[in-house]
Amino acid sequence: MNFQFAGKGSVYSYTIVTDPPAGFEEQAPYVLALVQLDEGPLVTAQLTDLGEPVAVGMRVEMVTRKLRTEGESGMIVYGYKFRPLLA
């Protein structure tokens, strides 16, 4: 079975990470959230492009962003994050 999600949802819960795991030190502090997608599932993701304080219920949308750089070759790893929903 395949499911396609619209990539929009609401912040269900969040925390501010000040002591990150290895490989994410340069991003700290950052906001890690549980996002409830409009279709129902909960996903864990970092919030980005925050110009306002985070709040439970805040509407967000998925975006592709750099997650980290790996190894001596400097390979850039991309993935999804969520930002406040643009009108």
C-alpha cells in the first residue's frame, strides 16, 4: 500500500534540543516537534525558518532542507523539516 501525504499539519508537541546527538551539534539549539499531519499520522521532525515562537497547534508545512554533511568528501544529506505554513 502506498500513501501520499500533502505535507501540511499542526504542531502536536515540541521540545528544544540543547544537547544534541553526535552530528547535530552545530544546529543546537533547535526545535524538535511531533507534527500531526492533516491526514492523521504523527511524524517527528525538526522545525525550521521560525520567525515566531513555536506553539502547540501552529500550522506547518514540510520542506526539504540540509540535515548534515557526512565524511571527508563532504556529502550533503537532505531530508524533511517543517516550517510555519506560508499563507
